[in-house]
Amino acid sequence: MKIHLITNLFHPDELAGASLYTDMARFFLARGHDVRVTCTFPYYPAWKLQPNDEGVKLREEEFEGIPIRRVSMYVPSEASGLKRMMSDASFLWSLIRRAKFADWTPDVVLSACPMLSQCVAQRFLYQGKNVPRLLIVQDFVVDAALELNILNAPGLGWGLRTMERWALRSATTVSTISPEMLNKLRDCIGKADRKMIFIPNWIHQSLEDEICRQWPNKPPRKQSQLMYSGNVGVKQGLPDFVDKFAGLSTNWRLRIQGGGAERDRLVKRTEQLDNVMMADVSGEDSYVRSLLETSACLITQKPGVSAKFLPSKLLPALATGTPVLAVCEADSPLGREVASGGYGAVIHPDDTDGLASILNAWQCDASLLQAFELAAKERSDYFSRDRILSIYEQEFVAMTGVSLPKPAELASSSAAA
């Protein structure tokens, strides 16, 4: 099967969807498919292009046997609404002009929607060739931008919502990553004649391999140590949490490693704090070691935002058996998942007293964290790579009618790789 994957983030980008979609391409290649990727030049999480990529419109290269077309995108140094729109518009223009591979037509197009440009661009590719398209909705970007005041223009918001709805309705199949987002997707698309499905994110292979390597000799967990790792953006509300955490009368310490729009603000804020420290994004070996030795993984979500998704940083915590402190609204997907999974605690972002109470209880009773660790490890099976990505593969078969490679063909392609 010929699969065209369109994504803004891809190796060597880090965090967010970069690791997921790089891993997805690797999975499909290993399964014997002809997978090709169109993406932009590496920029994340630093929000900065490399000097040799600046001004380049197109570059063709290969990654582990996967053909890649990198097309240009304006990368703003500041996350203002206008500059984000300019970034999206530039990527949309580049995708429409340069996304396709010469003399190659895919059986299916797969694109993700953390950026509106990817959602819209798939509508214009391969017109007249009846190529089915699957869209993965990771977030409703227009709603998030309006709620966070990144876009403070109601009329513009209406226009962008209309464009988003039109693009979603044009896809053959639309998938999303939580039941709550699936309900919102149905409200957004309405009674359009297309399939809408829920497929969660997964624990990518390289992370899983690194955990398996370190697990037999995992270090003892540090006492009273919280760790936050991942994207540091507006919708996480991490600066607000740090303000509350800094004033607590506990022995807990917080380590933050990540990048994103709010990193500079957090660096300045934490310079004067004794119980909070900032660190750079680390490689997977260091990242896994940090998860294995921390007391608990912190995941924050800003209240009042349409946080209908499960943050991807939850999955490495589960895979390493790390207890989770979810600072979010209880009825959010994250809040419900942590509460039902029994591997951590959920606290509202405004409940400072409740936060202190939970941390003190965890410090006084180590058996609580030990029980959470077992529950987290058990829950991680649900998000296994083979289980989730096989669902996508079966969906491609249903969309295209193209059969999966036979076992002998898979063995042959693996030997060639």
C-alpha cells in the first residue's frame, strides 16, 4: 500500500507529534508499505530553524529508507496570534505547491491536525484521482486559539472555524484521540457522510525499547520529586501551577524539562525559586531514567480550555510505571482517565490546599505511590504501539480495498531493510 503522510513535525523534531508520526512512518515501512512523508524543516521545540534551512523552499532526503519532502514554513519566534496565522498560511501554501512526490500517486493520504494548514491542504491534493484521505484530529486548533486569546478576533474566528469544518468534511475518514473529542467532532461535522472514529495515541517504539533496556536495573525512586517533561505552551497552564507550587509548605521539588512558547517565561520565574528547577529537553535515555527515578509525573491543563484530549506525555509515564499527578478539571479526558485508571490523583488547578494535601499524603505513605506504579504499568498495555497502529492499518484497508502485505513479503522487506 502506498501511504502519503503529511505532518508539520518529523524527526529530528522532538516532543508533541514529532515522535508519534516518525514512529508511525517506521511502523508502516516495517509492515511492507511504501510510505512517504511531506513535512517542514526541523524547528521544534526551539521554534527556530537551523541556519542551513533558512530560506530553503524544498529539500528531498531520506530517513531510514523513508523518502521525505521538506517544504518551507514561516517559523515565528513569538507565539502571537497573527504570527501563528502567518505560519499556518505559509505551510498551507507550500503544501499545495510542493507536497506531492513526482510520478507517484498514493493509495491513501494521512494527515494530522495540530495545524489547520495540514487539515486544509489534504483537500487540494490529488484532485480527480479519487485518493481516500484520513485526517487525525489531535486538537481543535481554532477553538483553542480563541479560548486562549491567541486569536482575539470573533469574526476571524468564525471564518477559520468554517474553513476547519469544510476541510474536515472533505476527508474520507476522520479519527480523533479521545471519546470526548469524537463527540465534539460529530457536532462540528454534523451529518456529513463520512466515517468518524476514536483511536488513541500510542507509546512509540524507541521509547518502549529504551524502557525495556533500563527496566531490569531501574533506579530507586527519589522521595518528594515531581517531574514535568514535554511541551511548555499556553494551554498547559504550567506557569500558573509553578506560582502555586512555589508557595506550598512541603518538601517536594519540581523538575521541568521541555520547550515551547512559555519556556522563557518559566526560566525567568524559576530563577528565584529553591523548589523548582528548569532543564533542557533530554535524549530518550536520560528522559526514561528521569521518569523511572522520579516520585511522580506532573501533567497540567489550563482550566476553561477545551482540553478534550489526552496529553501525549501521559503515555511515557504509564510505560515507566510512574504515578501521575493530573492538575486539570475532573471531568476532562485526562481527569477521567487518571481517576478510572487508579494510577494517580486529580486536582483542580485552583485547589492549592488540595494540592498540598495530596503531596503531603504521598510523602507520608509510600504504599500509595507503589500501588499507583503497578496500576500505571498495567494500563500502559492499552496504549501499546502494535495494537494502536494496527487499527490504523486496518482502517486503510477498509478505505482503499488494498490488501495487506503477506507474511512472506513482510519477511522479505525486513531482510532488505
